[in-house]
Amino acid sequence: MVIESPSLVHGRVFETGPIAVSFGRASDNSAVLDGDEYASSHHARVESQRDGVWLLDLGSTNGTWLNGARMDGRHRLRDGDLVRVGETELRFERG
């Protein structure tokens, strides 16, 4: 769910499922952050696996942040986690 963003509507929900959700400025992302100058073209991806839902940084310039800490690689998301991509902040919620 979108908490704050210069590009996305507050409260918008992105469903994770068999198709990954990608975030970035490029138009081929699931969540296009064209108004977020701190987001990379292909910044981060959230994907469902058998062992949970995972957040992956895609080599972004400004990094992907999980609960206030810059992350590397991939991390399993837990209910209530806060994710920052550029100036866009999202909260992960299990449905």
C-alpha cells in the first residue's frame, strides 16, 4: 500500500502474486514512478515465492530502504514492513 509518493495515489494497493510487482521510472514497471526523481528506471521488485514475499533491489542508484535501513540483495517481507523506493514509501500488508 502506498503511504507517500510524488507519483502514486496515497492508499493505492499493489497485489503480489504469480506476477512480480516492479517499481521504477520506466513505463514498463507495474508501478511507474515517473514523478519520483530519486527512483531509478528499474529500481526494485516484489515477488512471491513458496517461502514468502521478497523485496529485491535491482541495482538502483539511491538504494532501496527497508524499515529505515538501506538493503542489499533481497529480503523477505513481513507484515507492516516499510519500503522506500526513491521518495515513494510503501507498507507491506499480508492480505
